[in-house]
Amino acid sequence: MQLQSKIGTLYRLHQLIRHRMTGNSRQLAEQLHVSKSTLFRYLNELKSLGAPIAFCNQGRHYYYESDFELRLSKLASFSPLDYQE
């Protein structure tokens, strides 16, 4: 997968979390067309950028505990080698 595509997937993940439309990890991985292990790497990448990601056991979805805006400048540290399927 190309770096641009990976950044697009990371941004889509951000949008799904922001709108609380993720479902559980299996469902979210399916929505993004990635493996669960790749999904967890993406989640960790967002966390390393300061995203306050949490999982709601009752609602069974990921969400941000406080406001978080993903900016292109934050993606400069995104490493394509860490996200090979």
C-alpha cells in the first residue's frame, strides 16, 4: 500500500473515531480493510500523535476522551515501513 493510501486510511480512522462509528476492533478493521494487528498499529500511531483514544465497553466503539484534531503536519512522522500488511 502506498504512503498516501495509508495516510488516507489513518485519516478515515480518525473520522470514524470522531463520529463514534467504529464498532469493535474486528468491525473497525473490516471497515478499513486491514488486519486487526494493522488496526492496532494505526491506533497506536494516533495515540503517539496525542489522540486521547478510549474504548467504550457499553457502546462497543472507540472514541476520543477529549477534543482532538488530526492535522497534516502531525502526519509527518508517519512511517510507511511500520504499516505493511
